[in-house]
Amino acid sequence: MKRLLGLTTGLMGLCLLVTLAGLARIRSRSESPTLMLVAVGDDNPANPRTLYLAAFGSPHHQKLLTGYPDYTRREWSPDGRWYYFTASDDIGEFAEEAVWRIERDGRTIERLVGMEYPTHAVWMSDSSGLLIPIRHDLLHVNPATQVAESLTPTFGLQIKTYEGCTIQASPEAVYFCAGTLASDRRDLYRLHPDGQLENLTADLYWPTGILAHAADWEWMIAHSAGQLYSIEPNQSELQPLFTEWVIDDSISNVKWIPSADVLVVETDTDGQYTLYGFDMTTRRLVWQKPAMRLVEVTGDDWLVISANPRTFFRMRPAGTALAEIIALDEDERYFAVSPDGAWLLYTRVDVGTYTYEVWRVPLLGGRPQMNLHISSSTTFVDLIGWSYDQAWMLLDYRQGLRQEQRWLRVNGTATRPLVEWGDARFLDWFGPLDRDWQPLGLMGIGAVLIGVCVVLARPKKSA
């Protein structure tokens, strides 16, 4: 009897460990409940690139698609059910780009329609389908019928897209920037759900797409020939944004700060930068910062600006006094501002040994701290992106002949590989992990075994 009791106790202990392992996996999953799209392989036909869904911080992964050399231009459906992207069907001269979609739970992947050189995609304002500019056309893809329809015959012109042209959808219409094969110019167009097309910039030279807009799309801003223009949904042409501000410099950056209702404009005159702050209520200039560049706008609306490649300051959108964050040495270079706005990250390199270090300094002031020391023979370190919870940064670096991607804790020194099961490359975040891949299975097995042990441990009734 004692031997049976000891055996049963041991089994219960083992079952408890299994259950706790399941709980630990769920706790780990709750901290990073996200899926990544990653690629394994290269453009060599003997090792074709393969697309996987991979759980962040977990060995679990799922193969989706094999044989594509590129992956770009992704867009979620308005209902959040489908993730759309374009990728080539195969490798080689006759490879065709196609639109694919993955269901939110990752169980279904479908090829919709092939097309030539898509650039990017956006949903129509009435959610009827995807609008995709290609090299000499504008296509409307209907996911229900899986048909791609050219819109240019309706317009009576042949679209020619340009690098840097944007396409954006407001609640009422789609705005896109394109040119025509018949003329050496481009214009900003507004496409309504009923197919009506408006040229908003017929009298302007080489305009951009929409650079900024109000949260409710009450106004939008575009740029043409050194000037900023605004347009409202009920207007048929662009209007000068600031009647008292005329400048011939090239506008290199535009950011709207909603909480302060300030528009920050950066200009570039042969490498000489200037920052301007405009009150969007009064449409007047409220501050000007010569010899300054805009680096980043944090989530809590600090402007991170630089006077040169090495000296960094913070400032509020209202144009208050500058506060220095850090002045970097000659062997240091700016890396990034963390998404939470807490840290400015930079690298330090020993050119003689190619030894890299990643450092962080508090944005609101404090002493620099080292995140990571990478051993010698490192030829480059690049920042790829941030984890879904913004607690990790993804680094891409080469040591000798090996190039890899690793996660580095933003506020610490911990590192981990991109994935634990292979040499992969990060592509994009897919979103929250909506279904379980293992932890609940561990808990279920543990619970069943505990039940069996309890039954075995119950004393038998005497006759």
C-alpha cells in the first residue's frame, strides 16, 4: 500500500509539473500573444524562399507558401478577417506577381489574382475591394469574385505611377497621385465609390499625394513646388494652406501633432535645414528653428530634433526651449527613438576591430546605458523594427560570413534569436495569436493525468 501511495504521489507531482508547464506557456503567450510573418531560404531555386507564420517567443510555426522571391504591400481587410499581400508565384523570368490573402487564424491561405508590378494597395472607401496601382494601370480587385478590373478605361487616360506617389482612403473617397503616358506631369486625383474621378491639381506642378490629414479627414494637406496646399472633402481643388508664408525651399518633412494642433514642416535648401511650427487653427507661423531637423515625434508628443548628425534635443510642439538629450562622439551614430518615447538609442563602433555596441539614453535626461556588446568582425548593425509590445528591437547584423537577426530588449541586455527553429528573416507582424498551438494541450494532458492519479490514490472501501 505504501509503495502504491508513493507511486501515485510521484505521478501526481509529474502531472502537476506538466500542468504548470502549460500555465507557464500561456503566461509567456499572454506577454507576447503575436504572430510574425517570416521567410526562410533565398532566391536560389535549390533553396526557395518559404513564408511561415511564427509565434513570437515560441518554437511554433506554420508553413504558408513556398517559391516566392519577394513579399510586399500588405493590407488588412476592413473587417479584420483577412490579411492581403502580394508575392510572386515562382522564381525566374516568368514569375508573376499575385495577390494572396491569409485568414486571421492562419488556417487558410488563398491566391486571388495575378498582376504586373503592383506597388501598394488600399481599400476603397466603401470597402468594396482593393485599389492597387501597377506600372501603367490602376486595378480594382474584388475579393468576392477574385476579379481584377482595370479602372483606366473608365477614366479615359492611362495611369503612370511614380516612386513616392501615395494612395490613401478617406471615409468618402480615395486619393492617389499619378501621371499619364500622354504628358510629362503628374496630378493628385480623388476617386469616389461611384467611379467619379476628379483632378485636384490641374493648375499645379508635380504635386505629392496626401501628406497629412485631420483625424476626421476634415482637411488634407499636399505639397507642390515648395508650397503646402489644403483641401476639404467638399472642395474641388487645392487651396494655399498659409497665405502669409511663401517659401521656395524644398519641403522634406511634414508632421501634424493633433494634441497641440500644430503642423511641423521641415525644409531643405542644399542641405541646410529649417523647422517651422504652424498653428492649424489660425494657420499662422508660431515658431521657427534654423539649422534643425525633425528626427521623431514620440507618442507623448515630444519632438526629437537634431542640430547636426550628433547633437539631439527634445522640444514640445508649442516651440518651448530646447533641452539637450545627448551629444554623440565621432564613433557613435544615431540609431532610433524607442516607440514608447522613453529612450534614444545609438551605436558605438570601433572601426579597427569592427566591434559594435548598442546604447540607450533616457529621452527626459539621464546617464547612457549599454544594451549590447557585439564581438569583433561585425561589419554592420541595422534596426529592422520593434516587437508588437514594443519591448524588443530587432537587429540585423553580420559577423564574419554569418548574417542573422536577433531580438534585443529595449530597456535591458537580454537577447534572443528571431525564431528558435531556423535561420529566418522578419517580414511583418501578422497580429494577435487568436488560436492556441500547444499550451492548452499541455494543461489538458496534465489535468487528465491528475484525475487518473486521484482515482488511483483513493482508498478502497473495505467489504
